[in-house]
Amino acid sequence: MDVAGKVVLITGAARGIGAEVARRLAAKGAKLALVGLEGDQLREVAEQCGGKAWEADVTDWEALEAAVNGVVDHYGGIDVVVANAGIAATGFIRSMDPAAFERVIEVNLLGVWRTVRTCLPHLIASRGYCLVVSSLAAIVHIPGNGAYSAAKAGCEAFADSLRAEVRHLGVDVGVAYFSWISTDMVNSADEHPVFGPLRSGMPGLAGKKYPVSDVGKAVVRAITRRSKAVHVPGWVGGLKLFRAFTPKVVDRQAPKSVPAADREMAANDLSGLVGPGGTAAATSKER
């Protein structure tokens, strides 16, 4: 797919991965439709890309439908959807703020479903491409990341089913798997007194952070190839072949760090949504 002149809708585009992908696609001549919260930030990115912003919560059917209708009215259709909007929360399940846990599921999984369902008629009309942003967390389920892992594993399963359902309609579906990327979300989580040391203390490549530019390049390449999967870094793709063994690795590592961290989380009420995106999602829910 030559992206020049193609209409690309990206959710969660106010910052991080969404904004990086938008800028790179704009440089290749794509027409950008950016959807998300943090309106001022979103509009600033849109201006940088020569695109247009629609402020909407991906968990709000009416707002999302209005945004998608606005995109189609403005550009005439949609060729590519990148279902990227996502948030994260810190916390162990026994003591985690229930509202934070459920908001992660709402945004990261139900928001993807609602985005895809709303955009799908337009992708069918254009025989387009949909990229669902999952995560390494769909493959490796670490302590303190239960809500995020559950949501991202759901995204992977959802996209796999969708791919089989719409292939005969000319729509291709890809899944993106990213490790720790240096975004506001991950950097904010690293500042957490309990989760930060847990994440950065993970052995070897598992604890390394990667630049958001790596993701931008990989996603643009995946869109042009209408790829079934995209992995950043590349070793994540190899790890998928051994996913049956990842719970055993986590089980062996957990006793070294989890008991003390769990006690501290339970005693000090340290769970909650992280980063600017988490704040925006929490605020939107309260409206």
C-alpha cells in the first residue's frame, strides 16, 4: 500500500506512539485523522501533520461515531485504522483500585472493539487495513500488570478473529506487539515507587526500554505491507514461538520480588492509572 493520499485514522494520537506514527505517515503524504483525548495536545499534533483532530473518548459510542462520521465527511472515507488508544495502571490485583483496573479494560480492549466496529464499514468500502495495538504483555504476564495484560491479550484474540472474518471482504488485519517503549506512559510507570523498580529490575532484554521512533518506523512499514504482525523489538516475534513457557519463567522470578512489593502496595494504597493519558481517561470517565 502506498500511503500517499490514504486516509489514516489513529486513536490515542495526542502523544507517544500515536503521535509518532502520525508524523511519519504525514511525511509520506498520508491524510491524518487523529482521534483521542487531551484536545489541545491532539490538535497540536494534527497541525504538525497537516491533518485534523477529533476529540473523543474511544469508550463512548456516541462520541466515537460522531468522530468517525466527521472523518468520513471531511476526507470522503477511511483507508487505514490504527487502534492505538491505551492506558496503564499500577497495582496488584488483591489491593488494586477497582475503578483503575476496569478503566484499563474499558479503554484498551472495549475501546479497540468500539473503534474497529465503528470504522469497519468504511474499511470494507476501501478494502483497507486495520492495525490493532496489542503488546508484549499479551505474551508475558508479569506481576503488577494484570489489567494491562488481560486487555492486550484480548486485543490479540479479537484481532485474530477479525482477520478471519473480514479477509474475504478485502480488509487485512494486523496485530502490533511492543515491549517497553519510552513513552510518557512507561516513563510515568517507572516513577512509581513499587512498579518502577520491578520493571527496571527485570533481567536482560526484558527490562530494556526502546525509543518510540523504532515503533514509528515499524508501524509505517507494517501499514505499507498490510502486515499480519509487527514486533518492536524484533525478538518479541521470536518469543511468541515459546509463549507456552513464559508463565514458568514468570513463576520462577516472582518469589524474588513480589512478596515485598505486594505488601507495600497493599499497605500504602499505591495503585492507579499512570501518566497523562491515564489522567485524561480518568477525567473523561468522570464527565
